[in-house]
Amino acid sequence: MNNKVLLVYNTCGIKKDNTEWYIKCLDRFLGQKLEDCKIIWSSCLNSTKCFKEIYQRYGDKISYCFHAEPHTVNITFNKAVQHGIEKFGEFEGYFYIDSGCLLSEENDLLEKIYYNFLANNCGILSVQTDTDTGFQGLESHFKNDSQEAQIIGENYIIPLGKAINLHLNVFHNDIFRAYGKIIPDVFAAHCTESTFNYLCASVGKKWAIMKDLIVKHKKSLDGATLCVPHFSAVHRNRWNNLLYGRNALDFVNDEEATAVGLGYEECNQIMMHNPSAYDKYGNSLHPDKLVAAINKFFFLSKNELDYDKIKTKTIP
């Protein structure tokens, strides 16, 4: 495959534009020497002024997805990936980069991430950040914020039932092929990351944290999912706060979903995965059934949200 990675830089202008910061980040992406990499700026409701300034600076050096209506970043990222594939074909991996992530000036960082991702056959490879890691849920000695890399020497395989925060990740093309999207899009705000290990297991891969490398991260630079409430007024909690009237209890109480190994928000004991659905290495014993369960419960149907009808301006 000639296309190595599609890099999607995700920003949101509902609260305010951070144009100077976006430019600094995009400059760093363009300064990387990784070949066969395409960059998309995925912008949700940033101002026309911001869009014009970015476009005038970069022109055809990058592609653009300007989302003209409010959607969660899971949805806008998925839409940008679909657009990139329509224009350029499939890629080996898809970078999700949140607006607050800034690469250092070293020009081989994306190359290092890409080759680590390939060499370890990752379903998802997460890159360490200096803030808001969520690592403390993995082991007690890890910190949420750290100026130095916490994973040293070898990649850290995230165990089933554990999760960390989503900031800079690479997702394998097998996930797109299985679902037609990358990130589960049923969630209004919280809990998305708790599904990632099952997403990986369903395509025969693992979720890992890359060793030795750390990037700067401004927490909640653009705000965290500003277009929808973070708390369900109906269910009075954060974990059962799904889009389009979905109810998390539908999968939490589903016997087939439990049987095939689905888990959800296990840090809060909501839906613990069934260990007997996996071998001793954490590989799914029922991958096709796990795909079906994830597709049913964690991804929106076309009747709920038709991605072809999302109002998006794309260049090219």
C-alpha cells in the first residue's frame, strides 16, 4: 500500500478559535519527513476568518474538512477519514490528533511512530502526552501529568478492561475495513476510550502505548465536546449518555454481547468483560461475533446518522 498514514488534526471553534496554535501545530506536521502521508485539517465550526487564514497559509499542502454543523469529535474525525479515503484511497493507519497536541521540532517523530505501529502490529498505538494521560488507571505508579515519558524501553500493551485518554493515536486500517468508520460514534461525551481494546480485539490486534516518546499537550484547548451535554438528564450519569436516544443498558444487559467478550467503562464497574471469551494472550475467541456486537451497540446506524448527509465543505 503506497499510502502510509492519513493524519487528521481535529479542532473546534464553538468556544473560540486558537488559530495561532493551530498554525504552529500544522507547521510541525508539515515539517515531518515521513513520505506518503496526507494531512487533513478537520475543523468543526471554526470561524470563516480562521478558515481563510489557515487556507491562505497552506493552500494545497494539506486537505480540509470544514464541518458546518455541530457534531462530536468522534463523528467529525470519522467523516474526515472517509473523505480522505474517497480522495486518496485507504491508508495503513489513521492518525487522530487533538487540537492541543504539538510535536517537537524533530522531523522524524511521525516516522518513528509509524514504524513502531507497523512493527508491533498494533490495532491502536497511543503516543504519550505530558498532560491528561489517564495512565493512573493502568498502574498506581503512573501519573496523569508528567514532563518525561513514563513508558520506557518497550511498548506497554494495555490490558483488556483498561483504557487511557485519547489525544494522539494511530488506528489500523483493519478497523476501518471492519466498521466503515474508526472511532465508535454513539457516545455523547465520555467513555469512548473504554471500547478501544474491544475494537482492537475484534480485528485480532492489541492497543499499545508507544515507548520513549512524549508530545506536548494543552488540555481542553478547544473545550471537550461542547455541542452536547456531558451528563445524561434522563439516566442521571455520564456513562449512559448516548446519542439518538440510545440506552447503554441495552448492551450492558445483553447476554450475547457479554458472551462474546464485550466490555464497557470497566473502571466504574459498568460492564465487565467475560475473560472466557479470550485466550490467555487476550485474543478474541469470537472475533466475528465481537465485530457484530460492537457494530450494533457502539456505532450509529445509517438511519440514525447518515454520514453522506453531514454538512461538510471539503478541499480538495
